Amino acid sequence: MPAQITTTDVRAGEYRLRISTAGDPSAEPLLFLHGSGPGVSGLSNWERLIGDLGDRYHCIAPDTLGFGDSDHPNPRRAAWPRSPNCASPRPGICWTPSASTASPSSATPTAGRCPSR
């Protein structure tokens, strides 16, 4: 039977991000990042998979900034460099808004802002 999926909102600087999770928070985490495109979100891409894997892992599927139920700043591409704060649905995971989930240019600044995590 699929695990229950819970959605919550977290703050990342001035922005609100929607995070969907399934499974026990003390279990090994799996982070699911969606791609880009019209109507994309963490749940639209991963709902069935995180439900199925939630019995063994803590599955985390965020709606990245500008997508799904997260905030949609304007202009979207300029949002992440101005937001130095980290928010996390779980200790040890650094989450910072990014313009693209598949971009090394967004991962590098994130790592630099959260070196202790």
C-alpha cells in the first residue's frame, strides 16, 4: 500500500516553497527534483514513486521556486542569487531557491551558502 504523502510550506528567505514528503523522517532520505515545463511540480512528476518508496525511505519532492505551488517571483531567473537564506524540511539538507533544478550554476551557490550542511 502506498505511503501517505504530506505537503508543507517552508520559507527560503522571502519565498515560500512547497515540499511533499512520504515516509519516516528518520529513514534514509531520497530527494526527488522535477524538471521544467508547463505545469510541472514535485507531485506531478513523483507522486506515485514517492508513495511507493515511502515505506522504506523518507522521500522529499519539492516544488522548486517558480513551479507548482511554490512562489512564482517575477522575474523568475533573478530570484535565487538574491536569496542567501537556507530552509530545510529536514536537518542536514540545505534547500535554497534555484532557477533550474538541473543547473550546476544553481548548485554551486547553494553549497557555498550552507557549508556546514
